[in-house]
Amino acid sequence: MKGKPLEMSLLFDFYGETLTEKQRELFDLYYNEDLSLAEIAEHAGITRQGVRDSIKRAEHALREMEEKLGLVARYGGTERCAEELSRQVALLFALNADKLHSREAEDILSRMAALLDQLRQEA
């Protein structure tokens, strides 16, 4: 994954509901709202160290969930496959338009493109 903030945001998207309400709030303020530990501490009425500890526990819990379930990794794999399939469908559309001129091939490719769109919407 690219960078800790991106990694944490993805993990939070997938597993954030497993955190306590307080952990979710502090985590969101830190990673998604980009507030400093001091700003969050002031907002939450706790110490800076308390905020840091809560965020670290949340990070650990999210990583643990990913180790057990691997949903983020599978999502990334699915996205990469969908991107490659999309490129291949585009190449086949071009090949059919330039050389094959097959209505049947165009229909198949149209259905494949629709399935790819559906896959992306469900992800």
C-alpha cells in the first residue's frame, strides 16, 4: 500500500465499524480530518498522549482485522483485475472495429464492458 495515511484510510473504510465509537471519532479526526494530536486532545477533552494511545490501538486493531480477513488485499486484487480486463476489452473493441467487423464479437464485448461497470459499482 502507498503510505500510511492511505493504508489506514482503507483499513478504516473496511473495518472501522469494529472500533469503539471513541476510537472511530479520534481516528477519523486524525486521518481523515488531518487534525494534530493536540487539536484532537483539545476537542475531545483528553490528553495528547491519550489521543495517541487510542489511535495506536485503533491502528493495531485494524491491521489485525486485515491480517485475519484480508479484505483490503482482495479488494486491491479485484481492482487490478478489473483495470486489466477493461484495457483488454478496449483493445478487442478496437481490433473488431479495424479488422474483424463482427457484430457477434461487438455484442460479447458490450456485455463484458457492462459486467465490468457492474463490478466497479458493487466494489
